[in-house]
Amino acid sequence: MSTDLMPNRYRPGESDLPAREAKLIARRDAVLGASYRLQYRRPVHFVRGEGMWLYDPDGRAYLDFYNNVPSLGHCHPEVNAAMAEQAARISANTRYLEPRLVNYAERLVDTFPEELDRVVFTCTGSESNDLALRIARFVSGGEGVIVSSYAYHGTSAAVAAVSPNLGDAVKLSPFVRMVPLPGPAGVPESQAADFFEAQIRSAISDLNRRGIGVAALLIDSIFSSDGVWVDPPGFVAGGAAAARDAGGLVIADEVQPGFGRTGAHMWGFERHGIVPDLVTLGKPMGNGFPIGAVVGRKAPMERFGATARYSNTFAGNTVGIATADAVLTILQRDQIPENALAMSLRLRAGLTEMAKQHTGVRAIRNAGLFFGVDIGSEGMPAPRRHAMALDVVNAMRDDGVLISTTGANEDALKVRPPLVCKAEHVDLFITAMKRALIKVAG
């Protein structure tokens, strides 16, 4: 297992860099905190973006199959126009009456099951998960949080403490329990639901025995940091019911799977046939503008809000709301989730055909336009699979296509393009990946 907190990164001296980029890196290192990382062995330097493409200072175009924040594509003109128009008029907070705030809140909750009819706005996905945990602990009276083995739920102190993906240096809360997923554990799909429920019940039993109690089951329904283990649909339902029976709340982290990425549904939890108590939103909500939210059931929201005030200067500000409103309009008007589903089928077919020709593709998993592609043949040692995946990622970067890695061993390619990608973009990606596999194998 890799212990590098960001394997796909630049390491000084590992590759030759043009003088322009080398000087910029030196300036960064002289002023930025040491926690920052640059992606790829040869860092990319971009000056503008448009749709599926990012451009470097020399005008070279890179096909973006990695960034899920601009789900409508980079610099979408309608989103930018809505942002600029509101910023030119007024930027205010939620303590003032603003019809557009209410209009957008109504539109947003209308995309959820009817049980989820309240929303509180935040600035980021981390903040959304932080607030959801506060609500869950207040309402349940418990402290324990159950997450998957390599989950990532954000960067605040509270959510970093329930994010094992951040590495050993970031200490987990003694109130967190990690459960393995059936896929990585090698459990057949026919037994996946029973396995997951058994793991949840075991975690509940331990939390109760130690007097901690259960506050929440917190899951990213696409399990992206675990390696995109998405199947079979519905395998989480029994575990979710067990957590709720134990007095905990079910929190669906939709920061990555939400807003139509799974294609067949607006929200990833719908694919599993559950209705959570709280849903956390972030990244694609503003197509790059920092805005997030917690959507939830009326009862826990009102119990928390009756005794705890929550708002901040920027959460739900008028510029963010105008931007998010434009994003939702375009998603629905242009049938973006339907396009995501169609393109995911094309990408899956291309990857499946590629796997027949290249032993370097071991497995393919996806829900809509979020793919995990395992690299390395069966029986290949884990360190070699890890190295091969990084070689593929960096070969594609040099070929002008952006992806990265994920999973416990970081040997799965993480592929999550903007949802506006077209057939020609999928075909370009497949061609570039074939070239990368041939180069790495050679």
C-alpha cells in the first residue's frame, strides 16, 4: 500500500522543466506553505480554460478528464455572466431578505425526494460535512461516526478526523469507525449487501459498548477515494437502515457524485435506493465558484436550528446563489445528466474493448461519468501496479490528457470529466490511453 499522501505529484529533480516553470516553482516554494503539492511529474501551467479544454501559456490544449468541479465545462459563459451580473449589483449575506436565495432553495430541494425539504448553505463541501456532523451529533446524542476504510470527507479539523484517506499523520477521532467495502475485500456482489450491513452492525456494537453511541453513517455513495467501488447498486441500504435503527443519522456525501454525475440520477444516493437524513453538497454546485449546502429532513434541521445558530458571511451569499442558480438551470435545460449517461456508456465500451487488447487494464468500474480503472495485470505485485498507474497518468499528461489515480494502493485511474463531454472527447481519451499503455508496457 502506498504511504505517499499524493503519489501523482511533482518531486524536485525527478524531471527536467522549462526555465519558466522552474522559476515559478521556486517562487511558490519561497512563499507558500509546505502543505501544497503540484500534480504530475512535470507540473502543468494553465492560463485559461474553455469547455473540456485547458490551455498552457504556449497555447497547447489539454483535454480535461479529471476535474469534476467545472461539471459544465471550464468558464461556462452563462454561469460566468450570472456571476458577474450579480457581483456588479450587490454581494450580500443571508441575513438580508433576498428573493433569489429563496427561489434557488426551492428549486434545489425540488430535485430531492420529498422527505428532504430543508437546506442550509455553506461555502465548501468540507464545511457541509462539518455542519452535517454537528447536526447528527446534536440530534442523535451520540458521537460515533462510521465511514469507509479510505474515505475522504474534507479538510476542516472535524472532517479530517473522519477521513482516513488523509494518511497516518492526520489523526483520526477515537469516535470514528472504519468499515471495509465488499469490493476491495473480494466479496462477491451477491453477498455485498449482507457483508456491508454486517460491518456496519459490528461498528455500531463497538461504539455502543464503549459508551460512544452512533451519530452518523457518513458515506460518499460513489466511494471515490476507496477506488470507485460502486456496485452492486443498493448494497449500502441494509447498513444505512442499521445505522438509523441505532439512533444515528445517514449522511450522503454528494460532493463528488451529485448534480447528475452518475447519469441516471441527479444524486448518487438514489442509485442505492435510499433516502438519507442529510445530504452534503459542494464542488460542482457553482461550477468553480465556492458554494455548498446541507439538504436534509425537516425534523433534524429544526431540532438543531432551535438551539444553534448557523450562518456565515459568505455561505449563501448572493453571488454564489446566482451562480448556483445558473448551474442548475443549465443542468436541467440542457439535459446534462442524460448526456453524462450516454457518454459513460461510450467510455465504458471503449475501455472494455481496450481491456481485451491490453493486459494492463485489470478492471473497470463506474457510475455515470466517474470511473475507476484498475491498472496492472492479475498477480502483479502491488508496488508495480502502483508505479504502472502513475506511469500511465503521466504519459497521458505528456500527451495532453489529464487524469489521476485513486484507491488504497493508488493503482486505479480516476477518470471524471466535465459532464458536457462529447463523443469526440471520449474517443480522444481512449486513443490517448491506448498510447499510454503501449508506452508504459514497452
